[in-house]
Amino acid sequence: MEKGAELREMAAIALAIALSIAASALLFQSTGLNASALFNPDGFAGIISAITSASFIGFALLFPVSFGVVSGLSHSLEKKQLLVPAIAGTVPGIIAMLALSGFSVEKIFVAAGFAAGIIVAVQYSFVKKKEFKTLVVYRTGYASAKTGFLVFGIFLFVAVAFSLGANNEASSQDFKDAVMEMAYSPANVDAVSEQSADILLNARKQSVSEIISTPEFGALLDNNDAESKGFVQRMALMGQSLGSNETRQKLVQQIREKQNSEQLVTFDSIAERVPYLAFLANYYWLFASFAVFTTFIFFANIVAANLAALYALATEFAAKKLKKSA
């Protein structure tokens, strides 16, 4: 291949990588996903909504492209020929990523992790393609991307830990507020109100039943004086009232209003009953960082690495076609 054609090929590879990185960063930015979503008591519903959005689906499709491209080209290019355009495309791509998301120490670290992941994927592709005997391109693409994503995930873990750890007091308070908001959410307040009402009604029913079953009350039934008859009638009416749905609803409403007007439970009192909550509050930065890391690795191994393998197949096929037509 002549020098000019080789340079054009490298430029095309670099451009494809840069565009895929910038586009995937833009799409991820538009999903609104970030570590702070974990503080939101409705965060799970919000996360489900975000990962089923068109923006996230587009991100999921584009994020593995650069890993697949470099792995696919490892079957037709020498390592040096591939590393140069891979780095030349990754650098402007991550600069665009930072420009879109904003510059900060942790985001620069994430960008560096992406670059490290690409370089590792290139290196690993040249190792793995010699080991596999069947489905070489696909398996090489999957293995190299998976390893590159692991490197990126480690950088991501450190970046999130640094970001949350630097503001651990605020992060811990946000977690405590989220726990209390969940505890006093309308659904939970209603559930507690109904349970409390049932307990009180059952206790009162039992008291009435015990009074009626006593010999003294039985003796009152045979008395014809107005006071005895009045007491017997009141007990009968009370028994009927305690069994009515109207009485139950009134009691539920009274308890609900009391709970809404006074917060009887604090985070510390909850933490005394559930000790691990105190640990999570004190070390939220570690918990959140590990949650982000494991979520990313799950996504990378199940979705992104397989997509990267498919992109590697497509890239290798296109490279062969271009080589034949040249």
C-alpha cells in the first residue's frame, strides 16, 4: 500500500473512533444518568426510564464501536499501524467527551480510563487472535473489548469514589434524606396507618369480647334496671361499630394525619434497628462507587462486549473487501 493510501486509511480509522466516542458521550449526557441518581428515592424508576430511552439505546450501540473497530483491524494491520490511528482517534474523541460533560478531575480520569481501555484492547487483540482456533474474529473482539471495559471500569470506580469521597458528608446526608423520604413516602405512611388501625381495632374488639364474656356482664343481661340495660346496649353498639368499615377508615385517617404532622422516627433510630444503614451512610462513597462499577461491568459483559465482537466482524469483513478492491 502506498504511503498516501496508508495515511488516508489511518485518518479514516481515527475519524471513525473519534466520532463514535463523541457521539456516545453526547447520547449518554442526554440520558441524565449519574451517580447522584442513587440518592433519589424514586431513583430506580428513573433509572429504568433512562435505560429504556432512545438516548441510552443509542449510547449502548455506539459506546463499543471503537473497541470493535480496533479489534477487527488487528486481523489486517500490524500493531504499530493500528495503535497510531487508535490513539489519534481516541484523543480528540475524549476531548470532545470532556467538552460535552464538563472538565473536572474525575471526568478527566474517566476519559483517561477510556483511552487506557482502547490501548489495552488493541494489545489484547494481538494476543488473543493467536490463541483462538474457531470464531477467531468474534471471540477476539469479545475478549479484547471485555478486558478494555474492565480497565475502563476500574478507572470509573476510582473517579466516582474520588468525587463522592471528597464530599462524603454531603453524600452521606443525601443518603439519609433519601432513606427518610422513602420511610415517609405516601405509600409507606398509608401502609403503616392501615396496619396500626387494624392493630388498635383488634385490641379494642378483644377488650369488648373479654368484657362480654365475663360472669358480671352475663348478670347484667338479667337485670331490668335502666343503667344495666344502657350499659349492655352500649357494649353491643361498640362491638358493631368496631367491625364497621367506616370506623376503620376514620381511624386510618386519624393515624395518617398524626404521622404526617409529626415525624416520630429519625434516621438514627432506624439505623439502630438496621445497623448496616449506618455503615452505608458513613461509607456511601464506597457503596456507590462499587454499585456504579458492578453495574457498568454487567452492562459491558452482557451487552457492550458482544456488540464490540459484532463490530469487529463487520470491520474485518469491510477491511478484506477494501483490500481486494484496492
